[in-house]
Amino acid sequence: MATKLFIDGEWTEASGGAIATVDPATEQVIEEVGTAAAADVDAAVAAARAALGRADWAGLLPVQRAALLFRLADLIDQHADELAALETRDQGQPIGISRMVSVGGAAEHFRYYAGWVTKIQGTVNPVSFPDTLHYTRREPVGVNALITPWNFPLMILAWKLAPALATGNTVVIKPSEVTPLTSIRLVELCREAGIPDGVVNLVTGDGSTGALLAEHMDVDHLSYTGSTAVGKIITRASADSNLKRLTLELGGKAPSIIAADADIDAAVAGNIQGSILNSGQVCAAYTRFYVDKKREAEFVDKLAGGVSGLRLGNGLEEGTDLGPLVSAKHLGHVERLVEVGRQQGAEVVTGGARADRDGFFFTPTVFAGVTDEMTIMHDEIFGPVLSITSYEDTDELDAIIARANDTEYGLAATVWTRDIATSQRLANGIRAGAVFVNMPSIPDMAAPWGGYKASGWGREMGPWAIDAYTETKSVWLHY
Ligand code: NAD
């Protein structure tokens, strides 16, 4: 029997059929997951609309709403082992990553935004009218659709759900059809935490279910993480429906610049972590390496040695460094782009092929001799594929910045140097939402997360997410 939808506090049968979710390490079906059709999506949005103004939600004091979020964080901690194992089975990531990044990160996110509930403030403003009090109120934006991808399903849902609830909104969640299971479990925990009926609703299904939300006339804000291509479709759907507000976290093609004075061993370790985590299925993964010619051979050698020593395996086995790619379809995408890299003349230093075992495993791959025009330097591969090119130390920093910026994306970048002036010039010149100096990319609740250019609109995390989930009302009082 297929999993159900969660609408207005009830688990209900989906009316659009079902899609199987598969364990990428074994290629076995884990579960059939219900597909929400238009009537289901309408019911979920209507439930979210009705709950928005109901006393059991809108009437909660900030301390009471905060308590619900703290309780949810505690429940995530109490079910951490179960959630981590479920994430690993459905998504493939090593269990250590599931525990620390996915489950640990989700719990901390709810705790962080629980803290915000009692600290959301308006302002009193010096308007130039006599005898007038002017102040602002932060109000929930309303009904929010939360559409999430398959790379970090639980954690990315927490990035959206925590600030949405902290600010008094209601939501309809639509997880990726490829990895819906931890989202379903989180919704059960929301109920257990005591979040009132209708506040959190869940519709599962593929892109067609997501499209129903994007086109919906009664969704006020849609927060989406996923590919840039779908981000564009959602933007058009918003424009053609009710001009719903959008927060878009889209694709990336992060550059990594390694200067001649860099600590190469630290750069190799940090770049492996920053590029191979979750088998490279990370939007901010470092994928284009610009290395000073003098250190190129050493860097290529050590990087290739490092990645080829990683242990591929089922993520449930302790000691696995690298799990499978998420699906057969995605494996096909990575294989195709690696083949294009070869055909265009890049040299495979290590990897370059599907692993010889069951499951959607791809061997970590390092390409050397890459040139700026090659497809692998532009297209998002979203797999364990690292492409290395070089620069002459006579190149001006401006030329390196221009090469790093030669992409439609602008999510993240990294710079490896011991020279403060070089790091600052590069950090200032690179057009990306986050620049990391001498460290792998890591999201943190307190720092904004989001992209320049085609990597998205808006920012998640910190107070920036509070902005995304609230409207600012201007109140004028003449006395
Ligand atoms: P995807 O675009 O295929 O799917 C993402 C979600 O959108 C899924 O839930 C899917 O069902 C839904 N969807 C598909 N078509 C839709 C439509 N027409 N209307 C509404 N919803 C639709 O993305 P993916 O393959 O799951 O994720 C990988 C992509 O996500 C990569 O490009 C990656 O860079 C990006 N990503 C970005 C960030 C970030 O923070 N910027 C984080 C993680 C992943």
C-alpha cells in the first residue's frame, strides 16, 4: 500500500496513483509513495489557508509557538538513529553524514528558529507627519509551498519549515519523489509535537504535483530548492498565476582557486570534503579547480590519490566514505557528462566510470588538462567529478576572477591562499553568495545561504529567512 498524504491533520489516500522510491545502494524498491492530484493539492492548500487564522495557531503566544518548535527539535533528536537510517536508505548518503549533517542539522535548525520566535521585532519610524505614530509589524506571509530536492531532503526541509513555523505561517510540503521518506516521518513528528491540524500539510508526488502548487492561486509564497531549469518553470508559473513570492535556491558550479602559496595538503583535504561530500550531490560543491601552474602537478597528484582512496559502499555500513548516486537517472546524467569531458579532450586521472557493483555507484573522478570552454567546466554535474585547470602566476587576479565568474551560476566559491590581500581581492571579486577562504563550504544557521545570478533569489538561514517568510506592514496612527 502506498504512503498517504497529510492534509488537515489526517493521513489521506492520494488520488493520483503512486511512485516507488528506491534504495540507491541496492536498487531495491523501499516503498510505494502516493501521488497527490489536483484535488489533493487543493485540499492541502485550503487546509493551510483555514489554519492560518485559527485561534489554535494564530492565537498562540510567541513563547507557546517557540515551545512547539523546541519540542519538535527534541523529537528529532530522540528519533535520530531511525531518521538517519531512513535518510541513508532513501538517499544513499553515508550514515555518519545522515546523523551529523542531515538529522543533527535539522534539529539544530528547529532549535535556532525556536529561539527567533520571541525576537521578531517591528520598528518605530520617524515619519514626517505631525502627531503620527508609525510602526511596522512582521506578519506571516500566509500559505507557503515548500518544494525540496533529493540531495539533503530532511535538512533542506528543515531550512524552510523552521523559519516558516517560527513566523506563524502554514505550509504545504512537497518533497522530491526520489527521496520522500524522511519528510513523511518529519510530518508525523510535527503532529506528535502538537503542531495544530492544518498548519503542516504534506503532498507527495513528482514534478506535476509541484507544478500544481506553483500554479496555485492561493499559495502566497513558494520556497523551492532544486535545479535552475525547474526554478525557471516555477517563476513562469508564479507570474502566470497570482505572482506568489518566490525563494529560489538553485544550481551551482563552484570554483576553487588554489594559489601558489597555499598549504596544498590542507587544500587537498578541504577540497575533497568540499567536492565529494554526499558523492558531489551538493549544490555548493567545488567542481572547477583553478590551480597556480607551479603547484598544479602536486595538487592533481594528491587530489587524485585522496579521492581514489575513498571507500565506496552502502551508506548503512560504518566506514563508508562515499555512497551511491541517488538514482539510475542521475547516474546516467553523470556518466553522460563524464563521457563528454573525455570526448572534448580532458584527461581522466582517476575514476571516470560506474563502479563495478550493484547500486548507482560512480567512482570519484579527477579530470586534468581541462580548458575553460569544456562542457564539464560549465554544466552542473552534481556528482563526484572534479575538473582541474591552471593559471600562470603572471596572470592578474582580475583575470582569475573573470575565469571563476565565467558561469551562469553564483552560489559558492573557495580560495586557498596564505596571503590576506589575495584572499580579500578574490573574495570581493567573485560573484557568489558565499566565498570560503581556506575551508570547505558549510552552511550554518547564522550565515545567509543563497545564490547570485542563476543560482537563485533570496537567502535562507539567520534573519534573512525571517524576511522571506514575513510581510512587513506599515501602520500609521494619527492622534
Ligand atoms: P529538481 O529540480 O529535479 O527537483 C526539485 C523538486 O522540484 C522536486 O521536489 C521535484 O518534484 C520538483 N519539481 C520538478 N518539476 C517541477 C515543476 N515543474 N514545478 C514544481 N516543482 C517541480 O531538482 P533535484 O534534481 O531534486 O535537485 C538537484 C538540484 O538542486 C541541483 O541543480 C542542485 O544544485 C539544486 N540544489 C540547490 C541547493 C541550493 O541551496 N541552492 C541545494 C540543494 C540542491
